[in-house]
Amino acid sequence: MSPSRKPKLEGIHDVNMTPLIDVSLVLVVILMVAMPMAFQSSIAIRSAAASGRTAPAEVRSERVELMILDDEHMLLNRTAVERRNLGPRLGLLLAGSATRRVVVRCADQVSHGAFVSVLDEARQCGAADIAVVGK
């Protein structure tokens, strides 16, 4: 080689396909994840709209509210009731109720035994669902 002559540098003349393939695979993964969510969402919207049109008349959703003030005194649908009269009064209200749902609230000073016995009596009177609500 002569000093005036430089070696001929050969460049890379091929197209680098790696970035193109990487981007394509990322897009495929995103579409694979997003498509089921899109279909599921649209199905839920259609089924809700269809069920809304064909829904029967609304069922009464009444409930009986019971507030235990202490071991011997309660409020049954905001009416004062003594513990010994709870069974008959609650039975009458549940007999006329469409849902037979009882919502029970309890004051802090009520003993655990009294609370549990009221829940048992509500179940014996025909309560289908009993919900205990905190303050």
C-alpha cells in the first residue's frame, strides 16, 4: 500500500429491520390487549340498553328500618317499640313487605347479646335479608 492511497472503507448498505420489527410487535401486543376490552365494553353497553327497553315494571324495594337504642327500646320504622313487642310488630311489617329486607342500626351502649337476639328474632319473623349498618 502506498501512503497516498487510503484503504477503501465499506459501509453498511443493508436496511436495519430491527427497529421496524420491534415497533410492529409492540403495536400487535397493544392491539391484542385493547381489542377484548373494546368488544367487552360495547357488549355491556348493548346489553344494558336492550335490557332497559324490555325491563318489566320496577319492583317495590321497601325495607324495614330497625334502630336498637338500648337493650329494651328500639325504633321500628321511626316508631318507638319496646323489646317485648318487637316480634309481633316486625312480623306484621315483614308480611306486607315485598323484599322482606331489614336494615339494623345499633347504638354503642347496646350489649352484644341483645343485638344478636334482635337479629335472631328478625330472622324468625321472616326477614329474608338483614343488613347491619354502622354509624
